[in-house]
Amino acid sequence: MLMYHSLPDGGATFDKPVRIDEGETIGRVDIAMLGSDKAMVSWMEGSKIKARVVHKDGMIDKSIEVANSSGTRSSGFPQMTKAGDQLIFAWTDDQDKNIKVSSLSISKL
């Protein structure tokens, strides 16, 4: 999974793509802005929900494993949103069809 970021010309041109995933992605991507200079990107690698910070200059932080889910389509698409200093992740547990939730402190990133 590649991410492109625009150069400071209003999106007329883009810099080289940055690889976000770790090579086994099944997609299900979400993005939450953490400020004007960085964003959290989440995706699924097999049954794992992963996330990492991507900086405006194209640098990426080490990925984190948010949770285990299921790679089946019935598990849906994990969602992420920012609430104050927290990132809230939500996904469907494919076994019991319940919604699971996890949070991460943005200030600790």
C-alpha cells in the first residue's frame, strides 16, 4: 500500500510514494489527521489491525499492532477517529459479531 503526499503547490504535483504496509496487506485503510503535519494510517495485515504515523515530509514511524480481528469480509472495515488526545479504533469481532473498541493516546506517539 503506497501513500502519496502533495508538494507545496496545492496538489499539482506529488512527491515519491511512501510504502505504509508491511507487505501482507488486505487493505481496509483508514486515515485520521493528528495535526497539520502528520496523520495516523490504519490498515489490515491478514487478521491484524495495524497503524502508523506518517509525517508530512514522508517519514513514517514504526507500525503498531492495534488488535487482532479476522481477515474475512464479514469482519468489516476497522474504523478510527480522533477524540481529544485519543485515537479510538473500532472493529467487528467476526466470532461473536460484537463491536470491539480500543484507544491510543496521541501524546504518547
